[in-house]
Amino acid sequence: MRLGLVTTNFPPSRGGMQEHARGLVTCLARDHHVTAFVRHGAQLPAPLPNTVVADQMTWHRELDLPILRRAEVDAWLVLDAGLADYLLHLQQPGFAYVHGNDFLRPWYPREDLLRRGQSWLIRRLGLPGAEASVMAWRRKRVRAGLHRALAVFANSNWSRAECGRLYGLPPSRLHVVPPGIAPEFYQERARPPSPELRLLTVARLHAHFQRKNVDGVLRALAAIGPTFPWRYTVIGNGSDRERLQALAAELGIADRVSFTGEADGAGLLDAYATHDVFIMPVRSSPTDQEGFGMVFAEAAAAGLPSIATGSGGIPDVVVPGVSGVLIEGDGPEHIAAAITRFRAERGSYEPQAIRRFAERFSARACTSLLMQTVQERLAAAPIGRRA
């Protein structure tokens, strides 16, 4: 089958959705011909057989659609709710994959000149409800695109339910397919013994999007203080790093907290293998949720349990007593209690059992599940929707 994949998130930029796109293309290319339509300059780390990376997308609909219409594909897969609009204008059948925030507060490809001018004028004038008006229009377009898709894939049970509720999609049209984890994360390495509880967070540190709640972990660890020995490592970079480092110093724990910046593939694998627990107590809001949380699945693939809040799609991958601890709240007091509880129970988390649990999130298993639905829906589609 010839598949056209369209995504705004692709290597070499880093993040969960970029890793998802890379893994999906890698697995699909084993049995199908894949053309990935991505932004200018985006590329896979290494060429793949049966794969073309077309880095021509501008995310301006009127410029992108002629490129997509010339492509020789049998079906489309768009990896963002906002891109579902493209399916309305393409002849071949299409499928959409949604993540969470992409449908809660949708991004949308740059509109035609008239609509863009209207949006600019509404915002410029500061009219009451201006932002809500623009967002309502985007949701209307996303809704039309999602209803056009033969099927919509959601990264978690939460995303499936919430997307269906917000956009009026029947359950039969929505399918849960977790983002797949690359094979290299399924490592079996013994953790070196340590008297300290070694905690790890991997996250982008954005000043304007503090959902990852690193500051909450810092305050929790400061409250724990010298009760027992611990060390905390934060892998990631961003505009909030300086503030977080200053907070660690202010709390008097900077000597036990390491901000290491970005890590390459080998460095990330080493971090998962040399820490005792992954921690990311996500702080959610109605328009900012963790739809799944690939880092939790990556940690589980390495046999590492997690401490997390039970919001969004996180409960799909962090299962109490199996792959980690779920916290009832995201405040420092809740986080400190969960860390203390985990330390007392850490012996009950067997790395081999966590790895077995994580097999359901392997890229191969998830891609196979997605393609099974694609082929079933194509076979059942009316003739007019197949071409």
C-alpha cells in the first residue's frame, strides 16, 4: 500500500510526537511505501527503504494542497487534529490521529487570505470574545475533517472519549492506538545499587507551558529534605530552566538536583537504566492535558516504574502496582507523599514485569494495530471513498 503521512512534528526536532512519527514511519515502511509530508528541513536520522521524506509543507493550506494532490498514494494519515481539514480536499481516503491538546485547543493550517484577514482583524481590535470566536471556527473545521476520516485514532482511552464528546464522533469511528515505543528502549540492564533514591524527569522546560510540574517535584523534595537520601535529575532544556535552577537553589537542594540539558539517544537510555523511578506529576487544565505521555512508556520499556498524576491518558500507561504510582493531586504535599510511599514499596516493582507490561506499547505492536484498522476500513468503505 502507498501511504501518505502528513505531520507537523518530525525529526530532527525532539519530543514525544516527533518520536511517534519517526517510529510510525519506520514500522510502516517494512510493509508499505510511505511518503512523509513534513516541514522544510525535517528529515529522518537515516534513510529508510520504501520511504520518501517530502519536506515541502508550509502549513499554508492553499500552498500545501496542490503538493498533496499530486502525490501517488492510496490513503492518507494525518497526525494532528488540525490537519484533518486537508482530508476534506483530497481525493483519496484518509485517517486522522489525535493526541489531546491538538483537539482541545486546535492549531490550524494558515487559512486563505480572506479568513486570515478576518482572524487578524478580530484579534487586533480586541473585540469581546475574539479568541473564542477564532477557536470556535477552528473547531468547526476540525470537526468536519474528523468526520471525513474513515477512522480516527486516539493515543489513549481518555483522548478517545474526550475527542468523541467534543466533536460528536461515534465510538465506532474512534480507535485507541498508543504511540509506539522504539525497540531500543526495551533494554535489560541491571541498575547499579545506590543508597539514594534516584529520581528522573525527562521533559521540555517551557516557561509558558509548565504542565510537567518540575517545580512541584522540587518543592516536594525540599519538604522531604534529609528524611532519606535522594538525588533528582532533570533531562531537557527550554526557557524555564533558569527559573527552575534558581528555585532549587532557593529551596536549598541545588546540590542534589542536576539539570543536564538535552540528551542524545544513548544518554537517554543510560538515564532510564541508572535511575530508580521516573517522576512527572503533570499539572493539567481544561485546555492543556497529557494525552498519553510517551516518556512513561519509554521508562516502562526500560523496566523503570513511574510516579505520576492520574490525569488525561496517563492511567493507560501508569497502572498502580504494575508500572508505578498514581498521585491524587499535583501539589507538593501529594508528590512528597507519593515519593515516600514509593520508596517504601519500591521492592515490589520488578523490572522484568514492567517490561512485559510495556510490550503493548511497542512500535511494531501499535503500528500493526493501526494498519489492521486501516485495511478493514478501506475494504468496507463505499467505492467512492476508496479512490
